[in-house]
Amino acid sequence: MKANNLTREIISWVIVFVPLVYLAVSWESLPAQVPVHFNLKGEADGWASKTEMLFIVLGTTALLNLILLVLPRIDPKRKLDYMGSKYHQLRFILISFMAALCMFSIYTALHPEAFIPNALFILIGGFLIALGNYFQAVKPNYFIGIRTPWTLESEQVWRKTHRLGGILWIIGGILLIALALLPELGLQQMLYIAVIALTVLIPVVYSFIAYRQERRELGQHS
């Protein structure tokens, strides 16, 4: 393994184990039931035991990292390999986000009175911005990206959809961060749902329209 690849892997596994170390250090101080899910009002509505929390952290960090490490090797089209360092940068973003969420959950369990819902808007917004920035680098594959029947059928539709999706996700991420500045919780909730829905639905609908347009153009030239 090359030195830069070894360094990359060491950094990724350090990120994976940070929340595990935090969980181990906090183990005795954690309550028997740990909040693992919150509604849009910032109220805990999902709980797990400390042992279940351990498996949640392992699954969302260590297991995720292993899956992302293996994906390029099992991709039938080998397109993830063509992404080169861009793929590993995306991998870094994904595991960093999940590790941050785990750290946030552990901290909230230790200090429930200090829970700040706006921190989630900022965290998710930053995640969308980071992903959107790399969308155009994602090559057609079966695992990562906006995988609709129409993007998987046409490489041109894939590129167009991810170009649009990247712009939308960056804008959506900026809007989510801006939501943290709003004092009205009810308005925050509605806008959060609207932003997430639009960033998901618009690229899907666009991929269908772009595919239909491509089929018509091919039909006219045949």
C-alpha cells in the first residue's frame, strides 16, 4: 500500500474510532436508555439501551467505512475506481458525518438539557453542501449517487442529473444552515421538510424528463 493510501486509511479509521472512544469513556455516566432519534421539535422520540447504542455506533461508522472500502472492488462497471481520489473524499465526508452524528447523540444523552436542535440544521446543511460539491465527480454506478431507472440507463442523463443535483444540494445545505437563525420553530420545521423534499424530488423528476427528451432526440435521428 502506498504511503499516501496508508495515511488516508489511518485517518479514516481514526475518525471511525473517535465516537467509539467517546462512548467507552462515557459508558458509566450514560443513562440506561439513550436517545437515538429526535423529532423536528428537538424532542427525543427514539430510545436504545447502552448496548444497542454501541452497535449503532459500530454500524454507522466502522461497518459503513468497511462497506465504502469494498464497494469499488465489487462495482461491476468499475466506475468508482475511475473517480480516484474523489471517491475517497466522498467516503471521508460520509464517515465524518456519521461520526459527528454519533458524537452528537452521545453528548445529548450525557447532557439532555444542553440539546440544541439548530446544531442538527447546521450539521445536515454542511453535509449537503459537501456532498453537492462532489456530485459531478460521481460516475455512473449501482451504489452511490442519484440512482433512478433513467440515470442508470443513460450516462448523459446521469451527468445532467448530478450536475443539477449538486447545485440543488449546495443551495439546500445553505438554506438549512440559514434555518438555524430563524426564531420560529414551526416555520423551521416546515421549511426543513420543504428543502429536503425539493432536493430529493427535483433531481428524480428531472432525470425522467431528461431521459424522455434524450429518447425523443434519438428517435428523430434514427
